[in-house]
Amino acid sequence: MAHHKQLALKDHVRETQIFNQRLIIAAILIASMTLLLLTRMVYLQIINLNHFSLLSENNRVSILPIPPTRGLIYDRNGVLLAQNLPSFTLELVTEHMQDVNETLRQIGKLITLSKEDIKRFNKNRRHKRRFEGIPLRFRLNDGEVARIAVNQYRMPGVNIRATLTRHYPLGALGSHAIGYVGRINVEELRTLDESNYSGTSHIGKTGIERAYEDQLHGHVGMQKVETNAQGKILRVLERTLPTPGKNLYLNLDVKLQAIAENGFGDHTGALVAIDPRDGAVLALASVPTFDPNLFVNGISNRQYSQLRDSTDRPLFNRALRGQYPPGSTIKPFIGLAGLELHEITPTDEINCPGWFSLKNDPRRYRDWKKNGHGKTNLTRAIVESCDVYFYNLSLALGIDNMHNFLATFGLGKRTGIDIEGEKPGLLPSRAWKRRVRQLPWFPGETLITGIGQGFMLTTPLQLASITATLSRHGQRMQPHMLYAIETPDNSRIDIIPPATINPPTQASEANWNTIIQAMKKVVHSRHGTARRISHHLSYTIAGKTGTAQVFGIKQDEEYVEKDVSKKLRDHALFIGFAPVEDPKIAIAVIVENGGSGGAVAAPIARKVMDQYLLKKGP
Amino acid sequence: MDFSTPLLHDAPTRRNRFIYLRIDWPLLIALLLLASMGLFILYSASGQNMAVVQAQGLRILLAFFIMLLLAQIAPYGIQFWSPWLYGLGLLLLLAVLIMGEIGKGAQRWLDLGLVTFQPSEIMKLAVPMMIAWYFAEAPLPANRKRLVIAGVLLIIPTLLVAKQPDLGTSLLIASSGIFVLLLAGLSLRFISVFLFFILASTPLAWNYLLHDYQRQRVLTFINPENDPLGAGYHIIQSTIAIGSGGIYGKGWLNGTQSHLDFLPERSTDFIFAVFSEEFGFIGVLILLSLYSFIIARGLIIASQAQHTYGRLLAGSITLTFFVYVFVNIGMVSGILPVVGVPLPLVSYGGTSIVTLLAGFGILMSIHTHRKLMPT
């Protein structure tokens, strides 16, 4: 057998010495390193036991929210306006897949995925929690659910989640009043009660859905679950059931609402109908409307820009936020101010030559009737809507009196309706002009304020509200959308009591009657500007037509409707209530660029009144 | 000095004259205790999966058989075959590397049709064997030329394994070789030069040798809270498991961290966390005592070895065993970065157990083949 070459003599003693010396060093090192490990164990297991026990407990038990079911919304007759439908959402848990893009490609073969879907998915992917499912497609139909389910086994991390999705069965009808829900956005997240919304993905964005979010949402439930690190629930330790949201009954009557919306035809505009006795908002129409279902699961950019950029502005709630000059519809109120402040009596007459001018001012303030109305008293001035009469009256009253009197109806202030977003309109005064425009008040501005032009702005809701106040001889009722709240657990229904606004508008009975009788003649007399709606009328209506200038007409220039492009045509207005003897409904209609109030706006009001008072359904 | 010892079977010494098998009983008993403890923990860590425990039990049986087989071979036989084993291991590592190049991807395994195995495991033993063999040829302390050659013998397989990439194994291979160098009496000057070289090459290694995930591991080790749900997850979860065990532990099969899937790699590299969670500080003390006993026994065997090759190899095997223990427990308890080093004889996985017990077989062989007459 071969043996080792002996290159040099081995010094065994020295070799052993060195080796043993090194071995001792190694042993000391081993001992100290073992001690280091032990120290670490003492630190972890003894000194920090409580800390780690807590972490371990938190690791094991997690609290999962159970979102409450959102309350339903009904109209005053129990017609369902907003409900929750089961819907299937396709969710991806990216932690469970090897190649997300490959999975997306596979899914794309099974169901249609739009570019928008993938874009939204990739956007949401960037900020999500570990093992959180990211929605890829909403509202899968049965076929799609089946195709995914069959292939699910080869696509780990692809889940179908059954959720409840808000649905508005009537679609676009009343969408401005009901509003819609949408995904909670970053700003909303900041102001929300985080724990109550921990399981909720949607929140009321507009209309009733937003205003009564607190009632509709309910209270979140919790389940304490034991999970593994994948977030998979192993078992439920404890469960607190959620309190479902409350069901709402609105004062709205969808039949009225439908008639109101359809009444506009191709026009845009708004109609508000109020029951003067309790302030119940019977119809709140803003035309055009939109389908709120589009917004529930995130509207596509294309659809949204279509809605946003449409010149008809369907997303704009005209009933609450549209601020229009009231035009001649303000005249009954100015007339009442004149009577109440003793500037005129019902029998006082003026001569109307068709124009009016101030002293030392060559400018002519024109009447809508070129040749004038001749001898005109208050009633005739309202019935025929004589501008010159009100120029005279305004001059006599002065802007301060006009402002103060109209303010007692609530003009220039939000009505306080229970939907958000209402605009206050504008009731001009000297103080306002000095503050905002840094200019003094000019007498000419008083004149045009008297016929509802100039600075004055009102919303359709305000007009309906002051009409209701007028019909009730000054009793002001708070306009209110909500009729009752139902608690689903015990089916208890709480009816919202009507609220009066104090103080009521003060005027003598005689003066109220004078104005109301004049307004009745607007509809029921031969010369009334709204006489055409009295045809086959089985009840009485008191009303007032109006036109609001969209653009200024130069001195002595004729306004010829057909010469003006549609967008610049005057707005047509009508306010009215019925029956005159026992008012049950007060309406304000504005038809944008509709032209004549009597011809375009008043007929819509008549249809709504017919439905409400005669139950003459469509 | 007697170099004419037969290659395979030496005559039984008087000490174990009546025992046919050459066995170091203290070592065997300690190893058996450790292995059975490992099976108990594995049963818990695997989610009470008896099939896993059975498979591991079979591997342990095989490994003990190999250990006892090696114990019967005289150290000179092992010494004789050392360069051949080293050469074979190197060839296999190159084969893996080439196949990896062809297969475009990381490759550690060699598929031999019937069985697949990791050539790097061979090197864990072949490298210290080779260097011990090389040093045994000439008187110690070795001269500079021989040290350089020994260094090359060490670095080539280390780099090949590190390139696979298998940082844990290459670390073990490197340390097993370095231990031989140190025990052989590497001068302090050399050690300092070597340390300087290591430090100087750190940036190079960082940039060229380490893979992204390895760099990430080191960065994560420095600050695990930086990325609590990503790479730091393992460390955080395992320290929670250990810490929540307390003094007495949560009891066998009662570890919540491990049973609820919070613990990664819980039956392999992170099994120590399961153990500490269920058996607490007391259990850790027992486990460390067992390891300490085995290491102490190994050091005694090394110090009592009669020949250069035997003592160098026995010392290296024992110290490397400690490196396993220290690196694994260190990484699981969060004082070392995560490198893939198993907890010896406890972690699930066959190859490392075979290598480890083969090493102890060599230890036993060295110890049981001593001559009674001191040289």
C-alpha cells in the first residue's frame, strides 16, 4: 500500500500542542457563542414574553367586519326606489398566483375584460393589503360565473365573491332626488367613522343616499376569527351581527315624478312639487336625468365624460342648485309687499304705455307688451303680468322694503331641505351690493328687481317653497324629502313630523286673498297668461307665469324668439298651487330656454296637479 | 509511528474486544435522543402529518446505518479515499453548473435517474477531508505554499456552491475547510491577513457574488421592520413564535404560530421556532445541552485522536456541526441574516442528515480505531 511521503520530519509534540491550544480556543468560542444564543432566548422568551405573547395573539385572532345591509328606499306609496341585489364580483388575490398577467390572460379567454377593467385593477393593485382580493369585474352574469367556476381549479387566487350591490330599479327616474352610492373615495375615508365603515365599500354620494347615509348604512358587525398567515379563516370565535340600515319612505310620489320628468319633453329644466300643508316634497325633478346604476360600481371614464360634457348637463341638479332669475313669478310677492306696506291698494291704477322711465334718466324700461296694458290695477297687473305697474310699485317700495319683505318668505337663504347641495339663490340688497360689488345701489336696479330680473336669483325649490307659503297665507313649512323611517328589525315606522319655519310670513288676510284671487285669474280668466291650462279643469289653480332673460337686450331692441339660438332663449317659468280653496300642492316649474311660461311651463304643472289631485294615472 | 495500518479493518482494540461493532456509545445515544426529539417536533410542525414523520424516520434510519458503516472503516481508509471523493465532488459540482447553464436557471440537484441528490452535500465532508489529507502529508505548521494550495482547494468548491446559489451550504463548506486550516496551526499573521482579505472582498462579493434575494436577506436582517410583510416577514414571525413560548412553552402541538401557518418553512429551516414556541425556554435549554454534549464529545474525540488527519477532520466536523446549530438558531431568533442552514438532525430534509451522520460516523471511526499504546 502506498504511504505518505515524508517531506520533513514531523514534530508531533509541537503539532499536538498547537492543535490542543486551538481546540481550547474553539471550545471557549463555542461556549461564548452558545451563551450568546441563550442570552437571545432569555431576551425573547423571558424578558419580552408579554410583548410577543400579545403579538402572537394578534396574529392568530383577527377581527373581521361584517358589513350591514344598506336600508331600502321607497316612495310615499311603497314603490321601491333603491334596493340591494346579489351580484357576483370577480376578485384576484395576487399573492396566490405566480404570474398575474398570465392569469389575466387566462381570464380574458373566459369572459370579456375591458381595458377599463384591467386599468382599474392595476390601479387598485398598487395600494392594497396583503392577501386582499382586488376586484377585476363586477356583475358577472350566470354564464360568466359558470365559466370561471369550472376553470377556477387551474387559476389559484381567482375568486368569485357574492356581494349585495345597490340597484335602482326605476333607473333614471328621480335620480337627482334619490342620488346614488359609489365607492368610498380617499377624502370620504378621512371623515368616516373608520370602524363602522370597515366592511363597507360604498357610500351615498348624492341625494337621499347621501343625506341619510347615517340611517341607511346601519352599524357594522364584527366577527373574531382565527386565521392563518394567508388570511384564511380557520374558525369563527365570536360574532356580533350587524345592525342593518334603516329603510326610508320618501314623500316623493314616483307617478308624479315620472309625469314631471316626462313633461319636459326635449327641454331641460326642473320641477318641484310641495304639499303646502306639511312641506312634503312630492316631486323633485331635474331634467335631463341620468342612470344612477352607472355610478354604483365605478362609472367608466367614457360614460362619465359623456355625462359631464353633455351640454344638457344631466348631472346638474337644477331643482336644488339651478339659480335662475324668478322673472314675473316674483310679481305676486312684490304686489303683496306693496299692499302690506300700504304703498298701493287693490284698486289703485296706473297707466301703462308700454314703457317706464326714471326722472332724469332717458333710459326706457320696457314692458313685455309693446303697446302697454293701459289702465292697470294690481289684479290686472298680475293677471296680464304688466311690467310697468311693478316698475312703479318697486320705485315706491324701494329696494330695502322689497328685500326685507321677500326675506320673510325665505328667499336668499337655503330652504333647509334634507338633501345636500342646495344653493341659496340671491336676494339683492344695498348692503349685499356694497359688500360684493363695492358699488352703491342704483334706482334702475330696483325697477328690474321688481319684475324678477337683475341680480335676483332663486332655485326652483325656493320658488315652490314660497308658492306653498303663499297658498297657506304665510305659514311656512319646512320642505322635506323624508316621510318615514322604518327599522327593519322590528318593522317600527317612525313618521317624520312636519316642521314649520318660524316666524311665518306676516300679511293681512285681505291682502293674501287679493293676491291669491289675482293668481287664480292668471289661470281662470280670459286674459290670464296661463289661461290655456284652464281647459277642462275640474279644480281651481292659482298661478303665475314668468320668463327669465338669459341674456340682456339692448335698449329699444326687440326680443324675437325665433332669431335667438335655443341656448340663449328665455327660460319659461310657472308657479302655482291647487286647489285654490284648500291648497294641496304647490309647484314651481322652470323650463330652460323654453320661451313662454304660460305655453311651456304651466302645462307641465297642470299634468302633475291632475295626477296628484285627480289620481288620473298615466 | 506506525503507518502500516490495514486499509479497511483494523483488529478490534482491547477496549471493544467483545463488541463487533465500533461504536462511540455516548455520541450514538446523544444523536439518537436528538433525532427522536426532532421527529416529535416534526410531527407538530408538519401539522401532525404522520407521512412526513415516517419519511423522515426512514431517512434517519438510513443515515444512522451509513454512520455506523463509516464507523467501521479505519481512518486511514477514509484518508486514502479523501482526494478521490473531493475530485468526484468537484466533477459533480461542475456537472451541475453546466446543466444549470443549459437549463437556464438555478440548479442544485443532480438527477441520476433513480435518485436526485445535491453534490454540494458531498463537499461538506469532502473539503475538510481533502484539506486534512493535504496537511497530513507534511509536518505542521504548514508553509506558505501549502497554505495557499489549501486555500485554493477550499475556495473552488465554495464558489461553485455559492454560484448555484446556495449561500448556506457554501458557508458550511467554507467554514469546514477554514476550521481545518485553523486547527492545523494557521499563524495569527495569516489569520489577520485572511480576515483583511474577507473584509476587503465584501463589497465585491456584495456586488458580484450575491444574488438579489441574498442581498435582500441581509438588508432585511439589518432592519426587518422595514418590510414587515415582505422579506422581513420570516424573521418577525419566527421571533414572535419563539418569544411567545415563554419559559415553559405552549405545549406540544399547541403552538399557535406554527399551526396557523404564520411560520414560514416551519418544518425545515425554521423548525427551531416551532420547538421554542411549544417547549419554551426549558426546552431550548435541553436542546442546547444536547447539542453542547455532542460538540463536547466531538472535541474530546478530536483531542484524543492520534494522527494529524484524524484530529484535523474530527475537529473540523465538530466545529462545523456547531456552525450549523449557531447559524440556524441565530437566524431563526433574529440575530443572524437568513441563510438556508438546517437545524442539524431536527430539520426536515434528507441530505443534510445523511451528511451530518456520515460525519459522526467518521468521528466514531477515528475514536474507535485508536491504538491503546500512546504514540
